[in-house]
Amino acid sequence: MTAQGRRANMAAAEGPSYWLGNETLKVPAALFALNRRRLCERLRQNKDVQKNSIVLLQGGEETQRYCTDTGIVFRQLWQSERVATAPVLGDTRIHPPEFFKNKYAVDEAHYVTEISNVLALKKPAVLLTLRGVNTDSGNVSKEASFEGISQFNVNNKILHPEIAECRVIKTDMELEVLRYTNKISSEAHKEVMKAVKVGMKEYELESLFQHYCYTRGGMRHTSYTCICGRYNKRLIEIKPQIPVIQDTKLFQHHNLKEPNLSRVTNESGENSSVLHYGHAGAPNDKTIEDGDLCLFDMGGEYYCYGSDITCTFPANGKFTADQRAVYEAVLKASRAVMKAVKPGVAWPDMHRLADRVHLEELTRIGILKGNVDDMLKVHLGAVFMPHGLGHLLGIDVHDVGGYPEGVERIDEPGLRSLRTARRLQQGMVLTIEPGIYFIEPLLEQALSDPAQACFINSSVLQRFRGFGGVRIEDDIVVTATGMELLTCVPRTVEEIEAFMAEGQSCAKSFGCLSSQKQ
């Protein structure tokens, strides 16, 4: 079915829809109703679930900035509505319950102040509440509670793994929303690539991405804090070595175990040697310079369904020979993984495949020497790609379900940072994000380890010290026979250079991009 046909089917779904008008996607309430039914079906098949059980979930709450009365933009986590088999409860008397019943296409709606009485009348055998540890953040989900809950039998063990499994496999309607978030985010990345020029600030390009996503796609939120990094080997070479700094967030973002070093080098005094994050300590505030290699990791979010895309490209529109060599090595790994993805494949094996391609290509470039199989035995791949290959994607950018009971984290360099070690199933949505980085502490650690140093050509490596890194990140869905690529941005060196050259001759505006719509 064509994309137009799928969107038409979504729009034609019975019942209310969530929609921001114009050309944005209509998301039918039927999407969430289907997910509630899916959860109920799983619970009925669970021998530990008693008949007449009720699922009780805690909805989102408005929060303020620290101790002030300034509100943070509210984001309702849609899992609370999508799986709510207990009545949907409103927290306001501005509208009558009938309003919420119709808006959310549910059987009953009651004010939250009535929850104890409403549940008592239903005489549930047990209330199933959500409590469990998120294997990415280590945080515990907030369990539902209300005054009078002590009079009910409550079980907070069953629900978490069941909901996680529901979220791992996407429905056709969910996939259509994820196609939409990728389409808009891909176009926003392309707008950034056309607009970039020497002298701009990183935050200007972050702003452009966000503006496009909101203006054209109705995406008020991004899936995560935008990462806008730029690296310039020339800057490293002409400046003296500066003091090293501590920045643990660089490792936390990619679920990395911190290296056996207490410090991370901030080379050139401007950027990390690997990833430059948009958090408060590094707020995308550096100036784009000639010769920079830009690494922009940004994704828009629509009704809580996310996207996660990374593009790496030269600021001036032309790759240097070294930039091209490293970029094409990463692209080769990305395409090798895409070719191998299919149901039944173990995700750690995909990480190992990317490692192998990276090491083969680094050997071809001359940075490494020797037998690749021997390099893999000493985990040399993790020196250049210390993070995991990719992660599940959905309602959260790092979606739940990566490590269910029976799936253990592999305690090896690189692999221990994987956010999932599952075998792939049809309907899973994941990122594929291989990368090659020249991280000073990790390089020094490898050079001091005879088991790894014997494979490193130090004289050639010296040319890449301070190079920074390349990451290519695409979103895919596992199909019955392989995968569907959701992301659509220029990827080969030739595509990127041609696209950026076209952008140079075109006005840096949305109108320019609109004129090229197919």
C-alpha cells in the first residue's frame, strides 16, 4: 500500500482523532483502543492474572521548574491512555464526564476524585499497578495511588513486563505515526544541511530543525535534547594541549560505562573528541568553521511517538579525503547491518557485524594492521565505537523492553552498552547507528595495552587524533523478510555533496524546500 493510502486509512478510522490541522497526521483514538485490547489479551493469557482484574495507571502530572510556579510544557505519556482498562479519569470539572468519554473513545469517564467509589462498585479481584525498572535509565516507574487504595488488593509485579512487551511490537497504526515522525524529521535535517554555512552557531541550526518540525509537522517536542556537534582537525593541530575536563554526560547519553579514566579530553577547547551534547554544560553554542565536520543528532516527536536521526556532513559541503574515508567506513557498516536484519537475528550479532566492518575499513585506511579476527578477540572495535549499535524506538526514544526476563546484558566492551540484546521480531522498530570516533582517553588506553596496541599503526593514527567522530543513524522497522527504512536523508558522500551544493544555490528558506516536493 502506498503512503497516501496508509494515511487515508488512518484518517478514515472510526471515532475521534488527535490532529493539529493543516497537513499534519491524524492519529485516531482507535490506535490507543487497539493497544488497550492488546494488553487485555496478554493479561488474559497470563495464568497469574485473576478474573475481574483492573489495570490502574498513573497519568502524567504538570510539573514546575524547581521551586518556582513556572510550568514545564506538559507531555502526557500516552501509555496511560493506551492501556487504561480502568475508567479514564479526568482531573477537572470544566467539562462533564461525557466530554472525556467522547474525546477518548472509552466506555466510561469519571472525575479522579471519585476513583475510590467507582472502583469499589466494580469489586475488582485485584488492581494491577505499574511498577518496574527502566533498563535504560534505571528509574522506577511511578505507581498509581489514591486515597483509599489500601482497601483493594494490589499487584504491582505483573503489569510492567506485559506493557513492555506490548510496546516492543508496533501495530500498523503505530508504524504509520513513526513513518510520519521520520518523514518530517528527515526533511528538517535536509533543511539544516541546506542552511549550514561557516560562521553560523550550532544553536541556529538546532533552532531551524525545531522550527521546521513544529511549523510543518506540528511537533511541539523533540524526542530528546538536540545534539549539534562540529569537529575540526585543523583546530586541534594549531592549538596547544589544554587541560582535560570531566563530562560524564557524554557517556550517559549513549548508555556507556565510563572508561577507566577520571577525565575526558575536551580537545581544541571547543568540542568533545566524540560527541557534543546540547545539555546545559555544552548548549550547542559553538561557531561553525570552515573544514568542520558536523554531527547533528536530532529527532522530532508527534503525539509521543519519536524519531532518532543522525546526519554527519561537512560544513563547507565538501568532504576531505580523511573525512570521506571514515564516513564511508561507517556507511558501509550501516548498510551491512541493514542487509542482515530480519526476524530471528540476535541484535548483539548485528553490533558485532558493525564492529567487524569498522575494523576492516580502518585497516584499509591504514590506521590498523593485522588480522581482524584477532582484533575482535581483544575488543578493539569498542575503542572506536564504545556505544551500542542501536536501540528500540517508539513512545520513548529509548523504548522499553530491551532486557526482559531471560535476556541478559553481555558484559563485554561495547556490547555492554547495548540497550537491547533481544532477537529481532517483525514489528520491532530500532535505530541503526554505527559510528567511528577518535576518543583521546580510549586511544591512549588502547596504546598502553600491548594486546591492542600491536594492531594500531601509530603514525597513521596520529593524523586522526582530534578528528572527532562520524555517526550515521537511521530508524528501521523489522518486516517479515527484512526491514523497512523509515529515515530518508542523503547518505552517500556523493548524495550529500550534491544536495548541499544545490542548497548553496537556493534561498535558505522553507519555500525553497517546498518547491522541491514531489
